[in-house]
Amino acid sequence: MVRILGLDPGSRITGYGVVDAGKQGVRYVASGCIRVGNGALAGRLLEIHRHVAELVDTYTPGEIAIERVFMHRNPDSALKLGQARGAAICAAVVARLPVAEYTALQVKQSVVGQGHARKDQVQEMVKRLLDLAGHPGTDAADALACAICHAHGGLGAVPARGRRARAGTLSAWTRGSARTAK
């Protein structure tokens, strides 16, 4: 059994989702949003880092799955999103956790079965896959979907039997000593 912290980074709202994954499937643990408001970007980045570090301390995940940045029409927005993502990744790296990265297309393909699924479709499938009473918010659903994608090896709705193949990119730093350092 491995605990996975999924993250959907944003410069104002970062979604998070925690699941346990193993031979029995994927089980919901927690989810929510880190809301950092509208202050100066540097302060928001610090808050994202601090909150992700608190999530790591609280839920003690063994692995982190995070959504990759896609290019927005607005380069300034893409840059801010990338910085928020970097702050979240740094919190994971400081905790010496392996970080896997997935595109939105990979996440949606894994969870919904279609890479161009709408947000409401992702919410519905996350609800069904984790047997939740209600729909999680969109940011939390995206983070849970990222964690589910990672649990499935990034390959689709069913993990390969007997192995944990990954289509996501494991950060070069985390490949080596990350698992032994904690």
C-alpha cells in the first residue's frame, strides 16, 4: 500500500487529494484546496510551499503526483502557474519524496478514458472511482484525479498486474536517494 498526494497547482488555489493505493484498489483519504488569496506572488508561493509541507507532515505520503503546466494563451499566467507548481514541488523535494508529473491529457485519459474530458466528467469519475458521497470541488477533483492516475501507473483505468509502470516523469533528483532519506 502506498499513500499518494496528488496536487493540482494554481497561483491562488492549489487543489490536493490524498489516496491510498494497493492491490485492493484506490481508497480516498482526504482532499481540499490551499487558498492563498491575492497578495504578492512571492508571499503566495511561500504559502503554497508551507501548506504542501504541512500536508506532507499530516498525511505522510510515500509519493507525490503533480499536474504539469500547459501553455496558456497568456504567458504571464503560465509563468505564475509554473512558479506555484515549483513551490509545491520544492516542498515535496525537501521532504525527500519522489515526484511524478503528468499532463492534464494523461490524467483525464487515466481517470475518464478520454484525454479531453470536461471538468464535470472528471468530478463524476473521481466520485465513482473513490465511492464518494458527493462531488469534490473542481480543484480537489483534479488533484484526486492526478493521484488516481499515478496509482494506475499513468496508463489507464487499470494498473498493469505485478508491476508499477509509470508514464509520468519522475524527477531526476527523486529517482535516487529519495526513498531512503525519509
